Amino acid sequence: MPLVPLIILALVFLVGAVALAIGHKGWHWATVTAAWLVLLTSIGAFFLVGMVGKREQEWRQLVGAYQGSIARERDALVPQGGRALRPDASLKSLATLEDERDRWTRVRDRINTWRGRHWDDALFVPPADGRPGSVTINGLENSTIHPGAEFYLFDATPIEQGGRFLGAFRVETVDKNVFAVSAISAPDAADQKALAQPRDGKVIVYEDLPVDRSFAFYRTPVPAAPADGATDAPAPPPAATDDAVPPAAKSDPEAMLRHLERKLEELRLHETALGGAAAPADPAADPAADPAADPAAGTVAADGGPAPGVTATVPDPALSETPPLGVRWARVVFAKPFDYTWPDGSMTSFAAGEVLPALPADQVALLRERGADFTSTWSIPPGLYWAKVAFRQAHTLPRAQGEALEFAEGAKATFDLESAKALAAEGVVTIESVVFRRPLSDGNVALRGAGVQNTAGRPLAIDVNGLVVIRRILEEEKRAIDSSIAQLRNAKESTESEIALRKEEAGELEDDLGHWATDVAESQRTADAFAARVTAARRELAGLETAIVALGREFTAGTAALVEAIDQAAPPPSNPPLPAAAAR
């Protein structure tokens, strides 16, 4: 509230107080009354001013709260202290939301070009407990859909709000506009959880998945380079890929939007020169591309399209320090031991010389920042980069099938980058520019594979497994691994039981060993005593033998004397006694 009214009221109050103080000195009673009225009026005015100030403060607080709410909702700002505001990372401003809405709208308009029938308002009951589910298409009469047909179901919820592809389903039975369906591939726990999410049964049904063959050869005009050498061509998209984000961030709308925008950038930069000579040329001066050219021979007939401008300084994508356009993985060879933390938080220790065959491309720079010593090469898918070349001399290029291709000196053609580099190393051609070509993307091939397809009556050279087959293979491998784990677990338990028994036996044997040691000591003492007794017995035996020999001699001598005495006393008739002298 302004201070001037308060000062005026204070002066009025002061005048009234002075008039009242001096009113008894001869002033008229009317003057005293007027002084009291002025005094009471000033007091009332003060009271009113206080009420107005209180109400103004409340209004200021209310307006401040509204202004804070407006700043929070419109600009994503929250109070920091006093009247200061700061951005809130958890909020998005209206400008940001409008920008995201425009980005989603552009993405939707570019990719929402599917063909075939689809129904935006259908009811879906997912299969459960071995029973088929059902799809009810409202307003469908005289259906031409028969058992064996396939449906591709999507959430009616927008993708930025968590909507997703629900899967491919096969029609089992048809009852007017109600179709009993079963999943083409057995849903895992994640699929079942997604199918169980509340969606009020609303889904979008498509008869066909999109095929972007028409997009593969679509080309958005890019402005030519200015005369001063600068380029207005947009730079390639960021190197980060959604393949490297943690699983928890896969459903992040911002991450999905960046992924779709990179896909759109790849689409826009299709047939765009990434380096080399990029001078505009007359498209009519060169022949059209030959679709019958043999890709296996590494050649395609000259297309002669003009290079719209130089958008990179490195003509060879394999030499780029950042992930080239369309490259998602890198092969890394560690020169020193290193502990690598994966995006999901798990850690793996790599030894010197160990090879990591598939590292997310955006993690290469992170490894370099963390001080890892390694060498890396980009995993460039075949057919992603092509080179426009000019022949320096006449050259004959043999092909595996068909006649050899003849190129005159100065002729121009387009080769895959590896073949072009090989010819340039031989001095046959000069690479004028490197061109990026976005690979085809086919939803049916991604799900089913391309092994059963054929070209001109011949099967494809590459047997491409779809997600269904790959998943079945992985499930079989998982079951085999689970079985091996169960066997190893049983073997571990048996081994642990056997180890426990052997430990118990070892304890018993150690106890017996102590007893045996005592018995051995006692036996040793007994053996020593027995040996002493044997030695004494032997000595006694030797004395007894000597005594026996002496006694034997005495016995023999006594016996001889006795026989002689008997013979002399009573000699036998056949043995006359000998004379005593003869006997002596």
C-alpha cells in the first residue's frame, strides 16, 4: 500500500490529538467535538487501512500461488527461495510438450502409411490357461476373414503413454464378427504381463504388418552445398542407440521418440553422400540402376544419382571415431585387463587380449573415457554403405553367374564399399563418394524369417530366422541349459553328500589312526621285551647246549667204563675178555 495516505492519516491524527489536548484553554466546545471526531475518524481510517492491507496481502498470496502454478505448468519452474524460480527436471514445460507433440506427430505422419485393412476399435480377450482368446470387431459384417488368417494387435493407448505391440495371433474359429485367436508363438512371462495390463479390451487390429520397400528407395531432396564450401545438409543423428539403454528405460517415451527420429533420419539420409567428391551432376547423363545386377559379385550397375552434398569429412565409415550412421555394434579387443560395467549394472572382467564381439556402439566412447586400453572395429551390416566410383582404366569384372561386366575408362558405377576399396587398392577405380543406403525393414520377415522365400524360383542365399524361430531356438537352448543346470545341481548335491561321508570317514580314520599309533607303540614295547627275552633265552640255550655236550661226553665215558666193567666181570661167550694189559 502507498505511504502517502498513511502519512496523511498520521497528520490528521496528530492534529486531532493536539486540538484535543489544548481544547480546554478557552476553545469552543464545537472545536473540542471536531477534534474528537477527527481523532475517531483517523482511528477508523487506520482500521480500514489495516483491513485493506490484510486483504491485499491475501490477494498477493493468492496471485503468487496462481503465478507459481502457472510457472510450474507453463514453464516447469518451481520456487527456489523468495521470488526466484528454478527449473524442475521432473516437469516439462508447455513449450517442451508442444515440441514433443509436434515430434510425435511428424513421426506418426511419416510411419503411419500402412496398407491393408485395419480396425481401430476392437475388443480383445487374451488367451489364458491354454484357452484361446477372442477378438471382437465392432461393425464388421459379412466377414471375409477365415480360420488360419493372422491378426497383428496393437494397444489403443498411444506409444508415448506406454502402448505397445501385443503380438501376432492366428484365427482359430469365426463367429460373425467374433474371432477365436491363439498366439503364434508361446508368450513368455513378459508377454503375459503385458497382455494382462488393463486396457478395457480396446485394441487396434491389422491384417498385415508394414513393409517399407517403398521407403527404401525414397529420397528427400537435400539442399546443395553453398558456394563458400559450407554445407546446409544436416548432420548424421546422434551416435547413441536404443540398443544400449538399460531394459528399464526401454519403455521411456523420450528414448522411443529418439529411436524413431533416428530411423526417420536414416530414411531421410538414404542415398546421401557421406564424403568424397560431391559435385552435382545431371541425373539424365547416367543410366538407371540395373535391378538384375548380381549383388553377390559386389556390383550394381551405375545409377548416376547426384551427390547432394558432403555431410562428413571421413569417406570411409570404418575409420570414423564415432559410430557411423546405421551402425549399432562394435567389436572390441582389450589390450589390458579391464572391468566393464554393462548398462544394466552388471560387471564383467576382461583379460588382456580378450575379445568382446558385440559392444553397443555408444559405449565405445565411454570405455575410452574410463581409460580402457583397447582396439575397436565397427560392425557395419552389409549393404549399408556404397561407393560411387570412376574407372581409371578399362576393366573386366567377372561374375559368379552371368556374363562378365565390361567397364570402359572413365565409366562410373556404384559398388558396395568393400568391393570399391578393393578395386581402388588395385588402382582400377577412384572412389568419388560414399553413399548411405538404409536397409529394408519388413515386419513379416522380422517375425517369420525369410528362409521360405525365393527369388526367381531360387531360394535365398541367406536363411533369415524370424523372431518366432529365434525365440523357439532360444527356448530350446534355455530348456537344455536348465536341464544341464538341474543335472549339475543334482551332481553337486551328490558330490556334497559324498564329500560329507568321506569327511566323516576321514574323521573316523583319524581317530583310528590315533588308536593304531598307541597300539603300535605298545606293540613296539612288547616286541622289544620279547626280543630281550629271546636274546636271554638264546644265551641260556647256548649255555645249556654246552652243558649238555659236556654231560653227554661224561655220560659216554661212564657208559664205556660201565660196559668195560661188565664185560670184564661177565664176558659174553662170543666176546672173551681181553687181558687187562691188552685193554690198556
